Amino acid sequence: MSLEAPLIAAQVMQWLSGDAISIKDSLVLVSELGKRLNEAKVPVDRITTGITLLHPNVRAESAIWTTDGERALRRYLEAENLEEAYNSSPLKVVYVEGRAVRVRILPEPEAWEYGVIPDLRAAGYTDYLALPMPFSDGTTKALTLATRAPGGFTVSHIAVFETIVRPLGLICELNTLRRTAETVLNTYVGPRAGSKVLNGSIKRGEGELISAVVTFADLRGFTQLSNKLPGDKLISLLNNYFGAIAETVEAHGGEVLKFIGDEVMAIFPYTDEIEARDAAGRALLAARDAVLRIADVNANCCEEVPQIRAGIALHAGDVFFGNVGSATRLDFTVVGPVVNLASRVADLAKHLDRDVLVSDAVADLMGCRHKLHGTYYVKGFEEPVSVFAPDVSLIGTEGACSESLIASRAFDAN
């Protein structure tokens, strides 16, 4: 080993134990690492990390840096073809056997080559190294490095990599733990609530008063279905239903807060009159798309799963958004009269056999008190509730309020 190798390793180690710890972005971390190695005359032209994740849909994540200017954070979704690619990858050796893999990339292909080698050869790389990057929980992740240098990596270069890989792994683990916490919280309580919990809002009763359009969706006939269907079929039905509601809510900028039995509760927050109208419009579009998605599920899903239908209700106003529960078991949710009334309107939608009902508060936000379905007394409220039943096919179009506009203009003319 030359004298330079320990000096280079010491410089990078000093950075890893100092400023690098505060870097929370894996892509920024490997980019800075590549820059520092190049400044120290270590001929690294490509660096990647390979980190498996605790995520419902993503199997692994890779931060990629190259001297060509590529900066990418790739996520590998669970898929059938992913397993085939993994089996032909050097990372499988690193993960399973915990040993390094080095490949001198020759000009001509070899029969035994790993799947990544042809692409590296085509890009002009001459040497490739995949190193185990141990985490403190006993798992092994990977760090890969490649060069275009004519002679490949030297023994001194590899000594530098082997010296820095463990402290680099500790920083990657810190970042991965935070992302795992974010993923779990976002998956189970939603991004808005999850970020508040991560930022320290964890005391019982702690929260804030916010304004929001509250959406409730209620699956019809769920009790009878749950009594008749076997468990796996019931779960399939619920997943189809929850997916139809949640995906459309998220697509229109809302957030699903809770699945309550067969109900879904979501919010579209706002802070002023302009945002309120926009939130109400997006909530209506989400309700429309959910109805269409459910119809599509019924038309194209499996014969063994019964057709489903939901009643969707929208109400708006101020709600408490924060922690409620016991001293040892908390739930981050929204509560208050607005939430209660939204739930009652959802019950009305079911009993009145309507796909979508909105309260007068939402109708006022939209400036569209069209399609009044009636005024009803609901449990827990002394005053009757006016509800409107918009034509689902017209939501989001100019015709959604046409009749009320005509009536308004006629009134103004008189």
C-alpha cells in the first residue's frame, strides 16, 4: 500500500465523522463522496448504494453518482422481473454471502458475466467493485464503485474503499432509519400527520385547529358481505374499495387519515376563501373519480368478489387536528362537529341511495347550491341538514351548476 492511501482514507474518514453526518439525502452523500475521492486522485467514475427498504411497495433504493453528471435516486418496486435481475446481480452475492465482488471488465464479453457488466462495458468502464456495507442491525447493504481508468483500481484504491465503507454505512443507516420511520408513519397515519409526529407532536391533546373539507366514504352492505365472504375474499373486496377511494383522494391533493371498518375518512385542508373553493372542487373531483373507479372495479374485477358501491359525503369547516387517545396509545386524527356531521351525511347517502352528497357548507364554498336533495334531521344534531346531490357525470364540468346559474340570472333580471 502506498503512503497516499492511508492519508486519503484519513481525510475521507474525517469528513464522514464530521460534516457528512448532517447530510440526510443519500444522493447528496454519494455525490460529495465521489467529489472528494476524485479530488484525492482516486479514479472513481461511478458510485452506487444498494439498500433494501421496509416499504409496502418498494424493495430497494439506490443512489447513483457518475462523473458524467448522472445523479439519480432509483427505487425498485416489487415486480416479477425484479427477482430475475437480482439473481444475476453481484449484489445478491454481497447481500447473501456478505463478501465483496470485483470484476475486471474486459473488452470482450464473457459467458458468466453479471447482468450489470455489459452496460458498464458499453459505457467504457474497466473495473467494478461491490463491497458489503454492514448495518448495525446485522443486515448487509452494498456500496459499488467503478472506474474508466485503463488499469482499473489499484490495491491502494481498494484499501481506501474498504476503510471508508463501514463509517459510510453508519450514515446510510441513519438516513434509512429516518426514511423507514417516514414510510411507516406515512403508510399508517398519512404524510401530514406523519410529519408532525416526526417533528415532535406526540403529546396527548397536542394539535391545531385547521379548516378542511372532510370526506367520508361508507361501503354499502358491508355487514352482510363480511358475514358471507371468507376472509381472503373480504380482504380483496376491501382493498379494491379502499384503493378506489384513497388513490383518487391522493391524486387530487387530499389525505386519507383513517380506515374505520368499512369507512374512509379524508381531508382537503385550506387556509383562506380561495383555497377553500379549490379544496372543495378537488374533493368533489376525488368523489367523482372514486365512483368511476368503483364502477370500473365492478366491471373488470373478479367474479368471486361481489360488486361494491359506496356513499360519499363532503362537509367543510374547522376541525381539531392532533393527538387523541390514552397516555400510552394515541391516534393522530381530526375531531369535532364538522367530522361528526360529515359522517352523518355519509349515512344519509347510504339511506338515500346516492353516490355523492355534499353539505350546504361545501355548496356555499363552491358557490353552487344546485341539486338540493332535501333537508333532514340526523342523529346528534338539533337542526336539520340540507344536502345536495350533484350529478356525478357533471362534476368538474361547466354544466355542474348550470341550472342554478340560470335561476340566479333570472332572479337578478327581475
